Amino acid sequence: MAIEVRIPTILRSYTGGEKVVEGQGGTLSALLDDLESRHGGLKERLITPDGGLHRFVNVYVNDEDVRFLGSLETRLSDGDSVTVLPAVAGGAR
Amino acid sequence: MRFDSLLDSVGRTPLVGLPRLSPAPTGDRPVRLWAKLEQDNPTGSVKDRAALYMVAQAEKEGLLRPGVTVLEPTSGNTGISLAMVCKLRGYRLVCVMPENTSTERRQLLTMYGAEIVASPAAGGSNQAVAVAKELAAQNPDWVMLYQYGNPANALAHYETTGPEILEDLPSITHFVAGLGTTGTLMGTGRYLRENVPGVRVIAAEPRYGELVYGLRNIDEGFVPELYDGSVLTSRFSVGPREAVRRTRQLVEEEGIFAGISTGAILHAALGEAMKCVKNGEPADIAFVVCDAGWKYLSTGAYAGTIEEAEAALEGQLWA
């Protein structure tokens, strides 16, 4: 099962410069464990020591924020697209 | 409608149906979209509401007296709204803006007499906030209203936008707005949740090009102080391609000439509408048209193909 994961510029040092990597897992948590096995160090930039998503990291599954889906337990399936982005201040508002 | 002054005419904007874009405008289980036309405010954006409330609140607290300097980090609309309010109330305004915001916004601000301090493009709005905070520390007699953390921003929507929408659309099931300072969503969302059982409050967050996120350190990220995730039921990230496509669709099919951030909001609203159709649920979905398209013509979003527009928006703060 392949899930496409978009990595922001700031974290590409963990993916050998790759912008998009592939991983697998039935949940976001499992996907991050899978990515960690090939891209060591990535997981701890996204997850705090107590096991939650880092406050300034947003993760989207098919463009929807996982905090409103089930956070790390969000279900994933083949062909899903996961995007990781740093939190930024709003624009023209 | 007659008003004593321009400031008295803020708000009470029209809510218009979208008979062509609504997936099921009629029938026994209608799924309808409704646009709240905030470009009808005096300076042409939803930000007039927050600007007026924040200044009025600061006046009530005795922070402002004629001649005082008001300071604000903004990439556009809030600055323009504050410039108008400050002009009419007799305050000097300094806006901190990322240098890569559109020329229309700079010219408008300058015309209103505001002074602009440019912050580095690479730092985006985060950096504008940081620069404004530094300026505030260096100039203790200046008043920073700080839209990202000022409760009067959300209160404006709790007391005006929310009640207006509910009065016009008592059958509302969804409210969709853009996520920037989060004031519109927090204020309107709270009001609707208190008054409409089961209402869904949906955020559309702009996803910029990579240049905007740049090499920002994740530990220095920014979440507005006003933001409370428990007010929302879902949050969508919308990229420039979809935003541009929907912005154009809104003009072509419904005649509404909106800014690009509105395209992102419409994209999220249509996504929810399609889910309702699929589930056989009737829905009345209200969304915010933040402003008109005029200020963004120079971005390139309104000419050429979608691909060309998307390329033109790379590196720009389009919402």
C-alpha cells in the first residue's frame, strides 16, 4: 500500500532532499513509523515526546487537517496523499 | 440605506444564493450555497468589521487619543481597513507588511496616509508579526492592536457577522470561512454553535507555494493566539490551483468577482456540498466572500491559463 507524503523544504534533510516520499501504514502513526525506518530523525520533528503532533506542524490527509480527523490515529488507505507543512501566520487577513 | 458616516455603514452585507454553483438548488433535499458579500464593506473587505471593533475597544480602554500611532502587522486588508478607520478618527498608522504583497495594497495604504514598514518576503506573515512586535517594544507609546490575538477581532464577528447570517439563513447547516487571524471563524463559529445545534464550522486555509514556507524553522511556527480548534469541525488546506479555478468559476457562473482567498473558501464549501449530496442530506452552506478581485489583478491570477496563474502565485501571499 503506497501513500504519497509531501515533505516541506525544512525537513528534506531527512529525506535526502526528496520533496515527495512514499510510505505505508493503516494509520498516520503507522505511516510515520514506516517513514522513520528509512528517514531517521523525521518523526521526532513532527511528534512531541509525549506522543502528540508538534504544535507548529500541520499534517493533512487529502487536504484535510488530521487534527479534525483522528490525529495520529487517522485511518489511511492506498492512494491517500499526506502533506506536512509548518504553521504560518495568515495572509491578507 | 442612509448612514451618518462611513464608519456607521460597516457590516449588514448581503447574503446571496448561488443557484448555478449549488449542487442541488431546489428539490426536497436542497444543497445550497450562500455567499456573504463582505466586499460591500466601506474599504471592500471583511476586515472593516475587525478594524472598527479593535479601534473602538482601544478607545474604550483609553489607549487611543488623537495623534497617537497605531501599529499593525498585516499583509493587506486589515491595514487598509485600519487606515480608513484611523484616518477618520485621527490616528497615525504604521503597517508592517511582507515586501511581496501586491502593489495595489501598498498604493491604497499610502493613499490613506498609512506608513509601510517592509518585512522580508522570505519570512512571510510570521516575520511581519515579529517585526511589528520589535517595533512595539522600541516604541512603547505606540498602540499595537494585534489582530492575531485581539479578542475584539473575533467579537466583531460574534456580534455582527454571526447574527446577520443566522437572521438571513435560519436553516444554516454549514459555515465556511478562511483561516488567517482566525477571527472570522472563531467569532462567527462560536455564535452559530451557540444558536444552531449541529452546525458545522469549516476552515479553508490557504496553502502557499514552497517559497512562502521557505526554510522556516518548525520550532518558530505561528498559531494565532485567537485560534481555538474546538470551534471548528474541519479544516482544509487549499492550494493556489484550486483557489484560482474556483475564483474564476465564481465570476463565470455567478458573476461574483472575488479575491483569490475566496476561491479557496468556495473550494472547501463545494467539497462539503458534494458530501451532503452524496449522503442525501439537505444543506444550507454559507461562506464568506472576503473581498473583491481588484487588489489582486497584478498577481496574474486572473489572466491566462490556470497553470500560468498557479505559476504566477508561487512565492506570493495570495490570501
